[in-house]
Amino acid sequence: MLAEAGTGAYIGGSWVEAGSGRTLEVLDPATERVLASVADAGPADGLAALDAACAAQSDWAASPPRQRAEVLRAAFELLTARAEEMALLITLEMGKPLAESRGEVAYAAEFLRWFAEQAAHVGGTYRQAPAGGQRLITHRQPVGPCLLITPWNFPLAMGTRKVGAAIAAGCTMVLKPSELTPLASMALARVLTEAGLPRGVLNVVTTTEAPALVAPVMADPRLRKVSFTGSTPVGKVLLRQAADNVLRTSMELGGNAALLVFDDADLEAAVEGTMVAKMRNMGQSCVAVNRVLVHRDVAADFTAALAGRMGSLTLGRGTDAGVEVGPLIDARQRSKVAELVRDAVGAGAGTLVGGTAPSRTGFFYEPTVLVDVPTSARIHREEVFGPVAAVTTFADEAEALRIANDTEFGLVGYVFTRDVSRAVRVAEGLETGMVGINQGLVSNPAGPFGGVKQSGLGREGGDEGVEEYLETKYMALAL
């Protein structure tokens, strides 16, 4: 799979060397060894990719919706058939255990199937004007060439979530994956090409100098949309750049998810849900729970059970049998996690389990449970993006909501309670774009994924996913 994925930039249907002549090294975070060297594209390569996307846009926009659907369906079947190869590739470049990588491949493939089903159902309207004498017609058209920027934590699924929607809508693309995990995106380009995607519709450029490559592409008046998944600070920079050409934007940014466990919750289900919401991808997920808020009457039982589960997890390279927790993505991320834990402990938090980086090769950090974490600790404000559960207690529903909403972020929240009325009240009271009720997993291709406040703009997946790539044209027809 490494050999087949391609190592150049993918522009206009061909794998080409970077114009700079440079390459970047992709590391295995479990061994710190080099997996592959791929093209390190520069600004000229980004513009060449945009040239190819623009050249293909007119024909692709005019293509029958059924053709787009069949390409996506064929890609779904190819990706499913190659699930083991793709899972291994993800584990090698990103670090997550193979079982989780298999789950990501299935999740990624489902976006292709979902958008294949959506492609032929893009509709418009036809109605009589209220005053009579004319008909009001609306027609949906593709936005145009798009820049898609994806993160390293779900290197395949974040690609299919954006690419699938753009293909269904009739848009061409320049895809810039993270330089830490570019191999899955390169493999995706090969799969889509085999599925019949025309040359130039998808172009992939990898780079270690993202600002330098992205800026001229964003400034080019031919670009009509940018979709970004990543940190809020970078999203703000892109929004400023998008303003100059009034680009359509989709931003899935940072999170600070709170998980609320009420005194009437099924504690076994709450612990299980917390493990899912916290430890998926070693906590390196924008929807990972950052703050665990537990009613004081059940806090002791809950934290003891959670610490038992966290402490029993097996660390190791994701390809090894029995491994449940892989490495973090790089040394910088591990240092950030360690720094936030030290700050919390310094502010008065206790450590039930974990709290250190093991002495071994690879960017590992022990699964950690912190208790009595004061709300003044940085971990209440900053996204930890690691295997650390920070537990804080609350006295009642009002206090739980106050603490949960005391953040500039609003991506997702989780609620565990047996009281249906409380579940609805709290879900409606949480200032988030998504809520998991008695479950720790909300991601689903058929559901609209996105946040409010500084967690982003727009939605991906669901019926809304294709809408992000369409413009509405209104036609007034005289009779």
C-alpha cells in the first residue's frame, strides 16, 4: 500500500514531483522511524493544482448526478475491499490501534456511500408567485473549485467527508492533507481514480509550508470555497483570507467537550460512554471529552470505575496484538498533554492513574484520570487532545450547565441520565452543535457534524453536507 499510494503531488490526474524538488518524511509515531518520503509542494504546486481543478470544473459541474453517484459508489466498494490495507496504512502513519483504524476505514467508506445516495437527490423548487403572473424557480448549482484542508487525526475519514460531498455536488477540489499523515489521502486519490473520477476533479498536494502554499490559492479569484478541519487559530486566519474574495467557508474547529454524569445515570453505561468519548484515537479527536463533570453524590463510584478501566488499557504499537492505546502523533503533542496535566496537578487536582509519559521509543502517554480538577486549571480551557480524563464535580443541573457552557467552544457535549425530561433540558441547554445522550459517540455520516461559537461554521455529513457545496439560483419566469 505504501508503494501504491503514490509519493508525488497528484495534479490533473498525474503523480508529479514537487516543483520545489523537496520531499517530506512521514514518521511512524510508535517507532519514530521514517515510513516514506513524499512530495513537499510549494506555492507553484498549489496553483498548478488549482489550475487543474478549474480546467475540470465546467465539465464536472455538467456531469449527470447519476455519474457522480456511481463514481462514489464504486469508490465505496473499492475502499471496503481494501479495508485491511487501508487500516494498516492509517495505523502506520497515525498510530492508532488496528481495530480503530478498521473502524475509521468503515466510517470513511460510509461517507462515500452516503454522498453517493445524496448526489441524485439535489433538488430545487417550482412554485407560483403569490401575486400570480409568474413562476418562481430555484435551481442548485455547484459552488465551484474548492480548497479542502484536512487534519492528521482521522486522515482518511476527514478526506472522504469533504471530498464525497464535493463530488456529489459537482465541485472540483484541491485537497491539502496534514504533512503528518498524507499517505491515506494519496491512497484515497488512487481509489477515486480507479472508481472513474475524471482527471483534475481531485488534486492532492502535501507540504510542510502550508501557509505559503495556501495563501496564493486562497487569494486566487477562481477559488470559490474553502473547507477546513483543524484548530480555531488557523481557522481564524483562513476566515480572514476568505474575506478578500468572499469565499464560501466551512470550518470545523476546536472543541472543549463536557460530559455530564447525573446522579440518576446508569454508571456502568456512563463509564463505558466516557471511555468511548475519551479514548477513541487516544483522545486525539475534536469530539473527545475534555471535561468530565460528575454529580458529587456518584463521583467516588464513577471515578473509581473509570480509573480501573483506564489503568487496565494496554499501550503499544498499533500493529501489535492486544494493543488498545497507541502513541500520540508527535513529540510536540505529547509535551502539550504533559504540560496540561502538570498544570492541573499544580492547581490542586489529584491523579488516580497515569500522569506520565513512559520511558520508551515512540510518542506515548499513559491513560490518565485526574480528579477534583479546579475550573481554573488550563485543561478546563484548552483542548488536551490526549488520553487524559479531567473529572470535576457539580451539585445540581444548573451548575453542571454553567460549567459546561463556560467556554468559547461549542462542538459537542454528552449527557448521561435516566430522566428523559432532564436529558432534553440539558441537551437543549448545552451551547453545542451536537449532543450525545447516554452514548459517547455522535459521529455518523447521516448526521450533520459541526459546532457553534468558536468551534466552527457549517455542517458536514447529513443532508446538510452537500448543501455546503451548492449555490441557489433563483429564476423568475413570466407567463
